[in-house]
Amino acid sequence: MNAIRLLKNQHAEVKALFGRYDRTDDDAMRQELFENVADALAAHSAIEEKVFYPSVYVGELKSELREAVEEHLAAKRVIADLLRLTPEDPQFDAKMKVLKDEIEHHVKEEEGVLFPQVEKSFDTAELESIGERMSEMFEELQKKEPRLEVPSETDRAAPLG
């Protein structure tokens, strides 16, 4: 699987989960959807920070990647806050909206700026190799509840190299 295709597919899946969240007012379903979003984002961030970003951390991509890990940090802080709340809390929906907005901004920058630059700098075989490692790691992470690791990742942005 091409690394960029994998990441774009995951972006679309998270967008769909946010859409489902926005369309329900059932607290149990909202909790389940938040957990699905948080697990997907935690695993997605992990494969980007541990495999994708370090693999493409070269030249002009460096500043884009430094910004990307800061955006991840901001989202992780909101997820950590949400893990301490329930959908009945008046702040829950507001924090979910902030998380959605942060993720939409991050996706727009990745898909509009970062990914095209990566595609110019790396050939198909390299992106396939990176994608395979990311896919394997993502599958392993999804066997657990990766959202539960997020609070321990909120002190500083992930290192890049």
C-alpha cells in the first residue's frame, strides 16, 4: 500500500466518523464514536510520527513536518481532555468540535501541501515500502485501545530525527 494512499484513506475514515458523531444525539453512540475517532487518530498519529515523518524528513519537507507534529500535539491534548469527560458533560461537544476543526486543518495541509511535496521527492517503490511498514504498525495498534496512550504523549511534540 502506498503510504500517501493509506494516510488519505485513514483521513476519509476519520472524517466519516466525525460526520456520524455530528448526526447523533444518543450519548452512548457519541461515546462510542468518540472512542473510535480517538483510537483512529492515536494510531494514525503514531504511524505518521514513528514511520512516515522520519522517513520523509528531508530538505524543504522539514518545516512542514515540524508543524505537523505540533498539530498532532494540539489534537492529542484535546483527546486527553475528552478522555476525562463523558458526552453528558456540557464541554464534550465543544471539545469534539475543536478536535474536528484541528483535524480538518491538519488534513487540508497534509493533502494540499505535504503529500504533493513527498510525491515529488520519493518514488513509488519508496512510498510502497513506507506504506507497508505503516500498515503493519497500524494493524498492531488497532488491536489495543491506542487512545489510552494519548495522555502520556501531551508534554511535547514527537521528535522527528
